Amino acid sequence: MDAVEARYDGVAAAYDTWVGEGSVLADLTFEELVGGVEGQQVCSVACGQGREARYLAAQGAVVTGVDLSENLLALARRHEEAEPIGVSYLQGDAQTLEGLASGSFDGAVCYLALMDIPSLDGVLQSVARILRPGGWFVFSITHPCFKTPATGDLVDHTNKSVRRTVGRYFAEGYWDGPGLYNDALPIGAYHRMLSTYVDALTRAGLVIDQMREPPRDHAPVWQEVPQLLYVRCHRGESRPL
Ligand SMILES: C[S@@+](CC[C@H](N)C(=O)[O-])C[C@H]1O[C@@H](n2cnc3c(N)ncnc32)[C@H](O)[C@@H]1O
């Protein structure tokens, strides 16, 4: 397993401000894929300051949030103290989910974080381990086909439409880019090909049910190609506990 570094510890406050203090998740695609969760045990993997954990708890789930960054977890706990909604937070590595019992969750989510974690197999095998047979897993990632180690936007001078240029798709591994939010946030990430995600899901015994690639309206280019990829899968019955 690769060494584990809590890269978000140093930028926790900036991250909290960026996603919005006390943020409520407002992501219809994610919400649709998750569906009803009332009374379910759900793990929020790499939960950060807890925005999706709070969304799930507000829908009636019993939520455990896990993250590597103590500083982001401190912010998550502060949100919980200010407005108690019953989320438990645990400091831990998503690559092992140590301390969480096998087969103990009805569902799990990982929101915009798989790209931050070195071992994809580690996370997916661990998620599959903590899910009960048939349990669901919803994740979102920056779209691996349109956010690669070399991307940019171009204006087409003929009709002024915006085009996305994509390079280095085959260059899997960690890459460092300019930081988001005035350089305050890490944007470096582990790039993987789409086929790598699908193969790792299969190895973990996670069966894909739905994929979504919605257009987004906060920049013209995301009306042309998808910024994010969402997947809902479930733990196949054949995976041994
Ligand atoms: C882009 S943030 C997303 C946080 C949260 N899901 C959200 O959407 O606000 C990526 C998160 O992954 C967490 N992370 C990175 N590596 C991790 C690991 N090995 N185990 C658990 N969390 C990890 C970071 O600490 C950070 O909170």
C-alpha cells in the first residue's frame, strides 16, 4: 500500500470555505443515484468536512463519516455540534477502512475523492468488504476522460463555442496541477483511465447499475462535455466476506 499523507490537513479551512461553510449538498445527480436511505446504515468514505454525510443524515440514514484529515474532521464535528444530526466521524484510511466491521453497511458513498487516493483497489475492496451482500455504493469523480494530466479549453473562432482539449490520457498516476481556489487547494490527483475504474470495480466484486454524465452550467465547456462522472453499483452476491 502507498504511504498515506493527509494532504488536506493544511488546507482544511480553505476547503471548508470553498465548499461553503455549513454546506448542504445540492447535487441532484448524486441525490437521484443515492435514492431513499431512511433507516439505512451508510458510510461516507473520504467525507471531508461532512457535506454529503449531513445530506444523507438529513434523509434519515445512520451515517459514519471516515476521512484521513483530522483538520477536516474537526470542521465536520464542529458542524455536528452546531446542528446535531447524528453523524459519527472517524479518522481513518479509506484504503483499509480499518475498524469498520465487514458486511455492516447497507450503502456507502465516496464523493469527489477517489482521485485523491493512491490505491483505487484498496478503497474499492474495502468498500466492498464493509457492505452487506447487495449493499450499494455511489461515487462521483472528475470525469477521467475530460480531466487528465493535460487539459485545457479552447474557443472555436468559427462559432465561439468552447472546446475541451485533452492529452496524456494514458499517463496514469499522480499529477500536480495549478491549485483550485486561488491556489489554496490541491488539485493534484491520481489520474486513471476509465477502463481502470471499471476493472477495479469488477475486481472488488462491485457491479455497475447506473452511470451518469450530466451537463453542468457553471462554465460553457461543461455544456459540451461532462465534468463529472457518477456511478451507482452494488456488492455482487458472489463476493466472499
Ligand atoms: C476533494 S476532497 C472531498 C471531500 C468531501 N467528500 C467533499 O466532497 O467535500 C477529498 C477528500 O479525500 C480525503 N482523503 C484523501 N486520501 C484519503 C484516504 N486515504 N483516506 C481517507 N480520506 C482520504 C481528503 O482528506 C479529503 O477530505
